[in-house]
Amino acid sequence: MKIINFQIALRTEQSAVKGDGLSWGEYNEFMNGLIKEVSKEQIKKVPKDLDLTPYEDEKDYKLLQTMVNSAYESIHLPLIQQLNV
């Protein structure tokens, strides 16, 4: 199911890019550069209600742990600061 959803999303994206008169190759190259740049960023704040399923599916457990820790801190750190603990 995941592969089918990915293919649908990819073809939709390709159609939108080509529909705007852009080259798919140039667009894809540009987007890959952005993805590399963003993947180097440190995770600072994760919404406590973020659906982690896509990350679990990729089995990126290090990233998952970082995200869970960040979400935990965003929930508990303000409380700890408020209590001056």
C-alpha cells in the first residue's frame, strides 16, 4: 500500500510540475538539494501529537528517538521551568 501511495503522490507531483511548464529533471534536482539541506538540520521542536507512523515505517529509530525526546521536552520542560525544578 505504501508503494502505491508513493507512486500516486509522485505522479501527481510530476503532473503539477510539468503542468507549470517546468522540467521534471531540474525540479527534482532542486528538491533533492533542499532535502539534503533540511536533513542536516537539528530537530528542535516536535508537536506532541505528530503521527510517527511514517518514521516507524522507515525504521529510522535514531531519528524517532530524537523526535520523541524533543516532544517530551516540549511538554515537560515548560512545566519544570515553571516549578523552578
